[in-house]
Amino acid sequence: MAEDYYRVLLIEDEPSTLDRLCRAVEQHPQLAVSGRAETVHDGEQAIRAGGFHVLLSDLGFPDGSGIDLIRLAREQQPEAEIMVITVFADERHVLAAIEAGASGYLLKDGDSSYIGESILQLIHGGSPISAAIARHLLQRMRPAEPKPAEDAPHLTAREQQVLELVAKGFSYAEIADTLEISVNTVTSYIKQIYRKLSVNSRGEAVFEASQMGLLRPL
Amino acid sequence: MDRVADDNWSPWRIGLISLLSLALACLMLWGMIRFDQGLTWLDGGLMLNQAEYLDSDSRTPPTAETGWRYTEIPDEWNRRPHAGNSVWYRLRLTVGSPPRRLWGIYLPAVQQNASVWLNGELLGDGGSFERPLARNWNRPLYFSIPRGLIEAGENLLLIRIKSTAANDGLIAPVFLAPADFLYPGYQLKFFFRYTLLQFVIITLAVSALLLYALSWLRPSDRLYAWYALPLTAFVVYSLKYVVIEPPLGELLWDRLMAAALLWFPVLAASFIQRFIGSINRRIERASWTIAGIVTLALFALPDGFFPLPPPRIVDSMALLFGLYPVYRLLRYLIEQPRRDTFLLMTSGFLMIVFGLHDWLVTHGLISRVSGQFLPYSTPPGLLLFVYILMRRFVHAMNESEHLNRNLRLEVARKHRELEQSFEQMRDLERRNAINEERARLMRDMHDGMGGHLVSLLARVEDERSTNADIARELRAALDDLRLMIDSMEDVGGDLLTLLAMLRNRLEPRLRSAGIRLHWQVDDLPPFPELNPEKALHILRIVQEAITNVLKHARATELRIGLKEQQGDQGENGILITCEDNGQGFSREDKTAGRGLLNMLRRAGFIGGRTGIDSTPGQGTRVWLWLPRVAP
């Protein structure tokens, strides 16, 4: 890394929330805001322009869906980390974003230190995951053993173990203890799982996106 | 059954068609007799109609030259006084030259057995001459003449005739002719008088059996058994004409035939009365009683008791009895003209006419050469009944097919109705569920968000409030909203995931407050009754406990536990605990008291129990116990 800080692109249609997020990012010594947009249209241009390490994007915009922005960023800037900004981190929104290519989520109301830490954690390879999302992934991604030929993404035995422990509410550190691996390994498993989900659900993503469109007023 | 016409016929009209049908019956009888005569009096060949006779019981041609008397053939003994039951006839036959072709001798009718001798050679006989004597009531006889037996000049033909009773005896004309001329005539007569009769009898017997079976299988169709009863009597009686050498002994056989003949009209009357549905009990009782007494007498009394041979007494009675059912049919026809009744009456006429003819023959009032015809009168009646049965069968089949079709349609209709009502029920259930869920959301918003927003308003209006106060209140409102959203997450009854979601939410706050969390949970089987409402109450109770730790406890450690634990009465249940190492509080603390009350209320909603154990300086333990519904 040539510079000693990471540039963050912020796309959020609520100006005060956007301001708040910008302040939180700027407060962190290793982060800087490289750009901000309030519409899908402006956001697309900013993404195409590039020059960011991390993208923070909302999902609902008056002129389109954040899912499209995430997918565009995944295509245009494959190296960038993408986080979805959400009020509730509910499974439906987060999963749709992950399928489009996001690898983390950020609670909108988190305080500035939480926001900065979460972004940096993601940059260092740590994707957050909630118990509800883990539970959902366990149901959706069948283990590979019985029929490897199936279309759905598959989990390795270790990934499955990790997801099961997450679903039971254990923290990464506790999981690392239980499985006698490092916390970094646990986070890399989670990231791996997110990537599988994103790769395998290009088709589904379109469907999810259209659903997201309907849910936009949230 | 069908009506003959739409409106009732006048008695005149019925009288006329009855007379016509009677005339038809007579015509049929006349036709039969004519046809039979054509087979009896062959047009051609050598007919021998003059003979000498000698009353003799000799088994071989009598040698005596004296005692022979002249007679004409046909010869009916009953017209001769003091006749025996065995007679020899001597016929002379003069030929110019011996025939080159095969010749035969044909006896169209003899009563009851004959043996034929030509020039001292026995040509053959019609069966046994001993007891029981062969009865050729209806069977013509034919014998081939061996080549060379007929000589030029005079030939002597001797015929022995024997009958059971003297007044039954008969010899009809005797024919001699080349076999190829004589034999076809004989065969036709044999078929008409014998084979055909066998056929009729077998048909009647089989029909009777089928009708018995039908009425046995269908008790509502007893009428068929009533029809089969006279049929049975008639079948027994008709055996007389086709059984050549009777079993059971001659006496018993004759009485049996007589009884069967008597019962035939009695049973026929019973059937007809049931057919028309009006039973004259007195007549029926009387006729059954008479027939019963006569039957007993026939089987119990010796031959000599009767002034006439019993068959001749009985056939007169049978003829008289036979008039009654025909009379009833006629009356019924006048009341209700139906085709079936009419046809049945016609077949009754047929039997009466044929029976009258046979009675006249038996009693010697008309020539016996033509024989008896009563059995030939039954097929029309039987055909009629088969027709009625067939029609009923076809009708029933059509009806059942029609019913089946309707039934199928009905079933399909019901099926649709059921589906519709199921659909309605599902719809109703769905609407109920939506309404319940809506009501719950309203309640939650009212209790949670509403309360938070109102107190937030109060804070904002209060000038002393700081931004931090307002932010705290806002955060509380957001937390509550998150709880509501989490409670609606489908966790598949997994209580652990539900608590884990709460941990995900609160852990950053605990961390920044410097509280170390210990996650001491057991993996539990699913909790099927965990619906969003229950989930929300549980989440609120636990969140309340954790928030209290954050606000008041000044703790450094927090243990959250989940495990299975039996209740006080040993019922299965789940225990959630929240234990800190903070400063604790005493009973007198009013704020804690209000929090506890809230938790108790919520626990009550979901059928659980909750409690707070705390001692100042030694931490606090909040517990929530939930019963498991027995599987």
C-alpha cells in the first residue's frame, strides 16, 4: 500500500446519515473519505471513477437499488472491499447485498469508533456475520458430501462447523478456541463463505435485486 | 310394466281380443295336430290298415290258428269291451318279387310298447316288455328289415302290443317302405315328438333353477320363485313323455306324474294371484288343501280303491283348476290392461286349449292316434317370462349406469364444493393469522416504540435534557425496534439463535462498557412453540436484564446461560440466566422493583416464570424459566 490510509467511497441518500458516516470515517486515523454520493446515478459515476479501497453503500435509493451499485463495484473494482449500510442488519437485506458482492455490513446508528473499527476489520480480512445470517446460510448451502454435483454452493466441513457455532451466538474468538484455530482463520472462513455465496448466486441476485426494489421504501 | 293402451279398454274390446287369442291358441293346436298327422300318415309306401288280432300274453308269436279276429288299424282297444293289456296283430303282405333295396317298418304311434316279427324273425321292440313296461307315449318306432327276409308272395307280419292298463292300448297305422323313403319321415316325427320335448323340458328345468336362484339371492324378488313352482311341477309331469322305462316302479311313477299334473294349475294360480297382487286366500287355501289331500290319497291308497285309473281322475281336476288363474288374469286385464297381463293370459289360453285336447284324448273322446300336446304349450309362457326378466335386467342396467353417471357427477360436484370450502377455510385462517399478527404488531408498537417516542418527546421538551439523554432514549427506541425485527426472523424454533441475535446486537456496547461476556449455552432441541410473540417477550426480558447490567450494575463480568431444567412439578422446561458480578441491589430499590414487575408481566404472557436474586455487593442473577410443551 503506497499510502498509509485507506480511501472510502460513501453512497447514502439521507444527507444527515451521510454526514455522520463521513465524520466517523474521517475521525479514524487510517481512513479518509474519497468520495460521496446521494443517488444511484452519482454513485455509479463515482464507482466507475474508482480510486477507493472501501465502498459503503445503502440499499434503498429514490432512483434505484443499492444492489446494482454493489454489483457494479464488484465488477469495476474487484479489489475494493464493499460494505452495505443497514439500519437493522436483518438477514434479508444483508444476504442480498452479500450475494451481489458485499463482504460486510455496517449498522447505520453505530458510534464513530464502531464504524471505523468495522471498516478496518473488513480491510484486514474480518467479515462480520450475525447468528441469523449464519443460520440462514446453513440452510441454504448444503454440505458438499452427499451430492457434490448440485448447483447450490457447498460448504466444507470446517466452514459448516464455523457457521454452526456462529448461529449459536459464539464470537470469533470463542470459535477459534473451540476449534483450536486462529481468529484470522475463522474470519477467512467467513469471507470464503461470503465469496461462494456471491459467485454462486449471480442469477439469484437478479431476483433478489428485484425484490429489493419492491422493498426500497424501508 | 307397459300398458297396452293409454286409456282403459272397454270390456268388449278385451272380450274381443281374448276371443282372438283363444282362437289363436286353437289355431296353434290345429296346426300342430296337422303337422303331426302329416308325419303319421305318410303319403306313399305300403300302409297296412287291416289286421287280425288275438288277445294273448305270449312272448313269442302265438302258434294257435284259432281265435284271431279281424280289425282295422288304427285300433284303439278302449273301444273294445273286455280287452286285455297285451294283444298280437297279424298282418299279411303280398309282394310280387323280393325288394332289392333296404326296407324298413315304421310304427308312428303305439301304446305303449311293440315288438315286430316278420316271417318268424324278430325285427326288434320298443323296450322292455316286463315291469316296468317301456312307455312309448310319444316315441315313434322304426325297424330295419334285413335283406332277403321279404319273400315273393305272402309274408306274415306279427306285432305284439302291450300297455300298462287295458284302456291305454293303441296301434296306429303300420308302414312298410324302402328305408330311404321311410326313414326321414320317422326321423322328423322322432324329433318333433321326442327330441324337441326333451329340449323343452330341459329348458323349463334350467329356467326354474335360475328363477329359484334369483329369488334366493334377491328376497325382494320372491315372485320369481312363485313362477318357478308351477314350472317345476310341469317339468316333473312332462317327464312322463320322455322317460321310456320309468324308475321308482310303475305305480309310484304314475302317481307322481298325476300329482305333478294336479299341482301345476294349483301353483300356477298361486303365482298368478301374486303376479296381479290380489290374493284370494280362501280359494288358495281350498285349492292347496284339495291338492294336498289328493296327493296323499294318490300315494297312500291302493290301485283298486279308485273307480277310474287315478291319472284320469286327476287330469279332469287339473283342467278345472287351470281355469281359475286364466279367469283371474282376464279380470285383471279388464281392470288394468297391460301387455304383460295380456300375453300371460294368452299363454294361459294356450295351455287350457292344449290341456283340453289332451283330456279329450285321454278319455277316449277323440282319436288317440295324434297323441298329447300339453308340453308344447309351455314355451310361449316361458319366453314371455324371459322377456319380462330381460326387460327388467336391461332397465336395471340402464338405471344403474344412469345412477353411476349421476353419482360420478355428484362426487365431482361435492369434491369441488369441499375444495372451495377448504379454500375458504385456508383463506380465513390466513386472514386470521394476518389479523393476529397485525394486532400483535400494533400492540408492540404501542408498548415499545410508542412509549419510547413519548418519553423522547418529553426529554426534548424538557430544557434540562442533554443531547446524551436524548441519544440514550433514541438508542433505546432503536433497540426495541431491532428486537421486534429480530423476533420476526424465522429461527425455526431455535431459542439459541434468538439469544445469539441479541448478543450480536449488544456485544459492542458491553465491550465498550468493559464488561466481559461469557456465553454459557447448551445446544437445545428446537422449541416449536416459539412464535414471534413469544420470541419478542423473551428478547425483551433478556434485553431488559442486560441493559440493567449496563446501566446500573458496574459489573465486569456477565454470564448468559441457557440450559434445560425441569420445573417445580418436574415438567420439562428451559432456563435462561443472566448473571453479573456487579454491585447488586436491595429489595427496597424502587427502580429495580419496576423492572422486575415488567419482567414478571412478560413472563406471565408466555406462561413462564422469572425472578431476580440480588444481594448488595454480590452481583445480580436474573432468571427466566419457560415450560416446554410436551411433544
